[in-house]
Amino acid sequence: MMISTRGRYALRVMLDLAAHDADGYIPLKEIAHRQDISEKYLEIVLKVLVRNNLLIGLRGKGGGYRLTRPPGEYTLGEILRLTEGSLAPVACADEGNTECPRRETCPSRPVWQKLDTLINDYLDGITLDDLLKSP
């Protein structure tokens, strides 16, 4: 499993906003500067986060972006699944994928399912707040 640039940037943006949660709405330009992400690419990432209600965007003077919930209520798994889709290590481990004709008889499938569970449980067990508090 490789996390794409979009997933990594989404996590960085969410952490940035969590760290500045008390500051109200944060302009895109500030986030882009602090995170060294192009404004154009950041707009794409922010649009996905706003559309899925992880962030609120406000236009105009005094506008910007802010979290919709406290940082402790966002998990890394939630953010990454939103931007990456499934985090399954192989297609057959994704519960929505039924294309493999060997799905029911494959001796290695339980390994991939277990790895998928470990990945999701691990990422769902870490919140933005946890990362902000870590050294």
C-alpha cells in the first residue's frame, strides 16, 4: 500500500488546521505557505475535505478553512480512506471487490484480509489530537 500525495497532503492540512484550531478560519494561502504545498494543488485537496464535511470553508475577507469537529474526533483512517479510497493492501482484501474468481478458495486471501484489518485498526486508532500531542 502506498499513500498518494493527495492523502499525505490531506493529513498535513488537517494537522495544520488542528494545530491552529483556536485561530478560527485559516486562509488557504497561510496553509499552503506553512505546509509548502502549491495553492493550486491545495485547492483540490481542500475541496474534497469540504465536500465530505471534514472542513468548513468561508469565502471573502476573514474567510478560510477550519475543522468541523474537535481534532480528537478525526482519525487518520477516516482522512486517508476519504482521499485514497480503500486502504486494502490487495484488491481481493477489499470487501467491495468481488471480481477475483479465486476469492473463495485462495489460500493467501486470509493473510491479505488480516493485513487489511491491521492497517485499518491501526489508522483508526490514531487521531489528529494524538499526533499533535506526540513528541
